[in-house]
Amino acid sequence: MEIKDSVALVTGGNRGIGEAFVRAFLAAGARHVYVGTRDVTNAQHLVEEGAGRVTAIALDVSRQETIDEAAKTCTDVTILVNNAGQFQMQTLMRAPDMSSARAEMEVNYFGPLAMTRAFAPILAKSPQSAIANVLSAGGIVAIPGMGGYSPSKFAARAMSTCLRAELAPQNTSVTALIVGSVDTRMAAHVEGSKETPAYIADVGLKAIKRGADEVDTDYMAIEVRAGISRDPKAYELQMRRSLSGERVTTGR
């Protein structure tokens, strides 16, 4: 999949990893980048920097009507990056009700699924196209202190595998990016060294280009996968510490 002259849509593209993806696409020669954001004013800095190659679109992946409108507007997309995420900072049992878990599942699982369903016919128009789902190390190991976030990312990872099979006949690759420790607002609870959003975006573009199925994007993601392989029960017990208020660490 060539990045040069591609047309990308990045959900949650106005800050953090999403913003880094927008800039990475521009640097790699993408013809145009759509920035999906709930409030287009939050992406105006990218529109100005893009000098005609960036368009901000109103998009809330938890609202089907905005997804449908985006599909009507962005009819030339060849790469879709499902980056928008939700972390409510509630555990499953301590939360006052189910609303936090439902919100996380709505944005982290149903959102990417709805975006894929809406844009698959558009992607099919290109000889080659790609979808990248920005997931989490919390999608390969359950972190009890993160409540519904981990279950939603587990679901999104399984979804990626299913969609990869369904979209293969139209030459649309589906890449799951397993993200561990990144210096963003969502990862403020993680201690230790953190990669920059720009680093994750660079790894992501390389994965898209080669059509990789799943990629661990940083040191923490790699360490999590290794820890599960070495001793899954010990790693599960280690993750329980997050319930007592102990902070999650990258291990370095």
C-alpha cells in the first residue's frame, strides 16, 4: 500500500496520536488528509499547516449520523485510521452505573466497526486500500484498573481479525496497532518512559505500507506480549495491582 498520493481519514485526528498520524501522512506525500473531530475548530491548526491538503470534518464515531455524513463527503478515501478512543477511568464494579463501560465500548469497538462498514465501499473503489485500528496493550492483557477500556480493546482486536478476512477480497488490508506507552493525555496514568505520538504514527505508516496484520508499536507493548508469553498467570496477578491504586509502569 503506497502512502504517497493516498487519501487518508484519521478519526480523533485533532490531537495526540491522531494528530501525529495527520502530520505523518502529509510528510509521506499523501494527497489529502481528512481530520475527523467532534469540533472542527479544534483541528484548524492542522488545516492551516496542511496548505490545502487537510480538511477537518465533524465526526463523532459514537453517532451514526455523523459517520454517514462523513462517508457522503469523503468519497475518495483510500486509508482509514480508526484512532478515536475513550477511557473513562472507572473500574467495572466501582463505577456507579454501566454508562462508562457502555461509552468505552461504543467509541472503542462499535465506532471503528461503524466507520469500517460505512467506508468499506469507498475503499473498495481503489485497487489497494487499508484500515489501521489504533488499539492498546490493554487489548492483549486485561488491566482491571482500566475498567471497560481493556474489554473494549479486546473486542476491537477480534473485530480487526474478522474484518481482515471479510475485506481481503477487495484488497483492503486491516492492521491492528498495539500501542503501549505514549506521551498523551490518555496515558497520563502510566509511569516510566513513553514514546512520542510521532513515533507511533511512523510505526503505523510503515505497518500500513507493508500490509501488516498486527504490530506492537513500542517498548511497553512488546514487553506486555513477552510477559504474557512467559507467565500469563503471574502477569494477570501483576495487573491486579492497578486496582489498589498502584500506577501502571512501562518497566523502564
